[in-house]
Amino acid sequence: MGFDSIWHWLILLVVVLLIFGTSKLKNIGSDLGGAVRSFKKAMSEDEDGNKNAAAKTTEQLQAATPEQDASAEKAKTQDRAP
């Protein structure tokens, strides 16, 4: 006698409703939904933060490259100068 019959599930549902009541179950559902929404929001903010950090790193590399090229050109011209 397992929980494979619909009658077992219906009896269990009635017992849970009697113990907790519909208002508590509704509150649990809304609390769970709020937790899931805030988790999704935090995950999307984290992904946006990672994208922004990657963009900043790329910008810093691009900004550093011309300076390095300029210093390399300066060193080359100094080596060639008599």
C-alpha cells in the first residue's frame, strides 16, 4: 500500500489543509515565490556585474596598449639615434 493511488494523495492533501490551513499555505507559496524571484534577480545582477567587469578589463587593456606601443616606438627610435 504505497502512495500510488489518487485516493492516498487526496487524503494527504486534506490532512495537510486541515493542519496548516489555506492561509498558511498561501503565505508559504508567496514567500517561496518571492525567494525565487530575488534569487533570479541576484543571479542576473551577478551576470551583469561579470559582463561589466569584463568590459572594463577590455577597455583597460585597450587603453594600455597604445601607451605600450608608444613606449616601444620611443625605445626603438632611441636605439636608432646616433
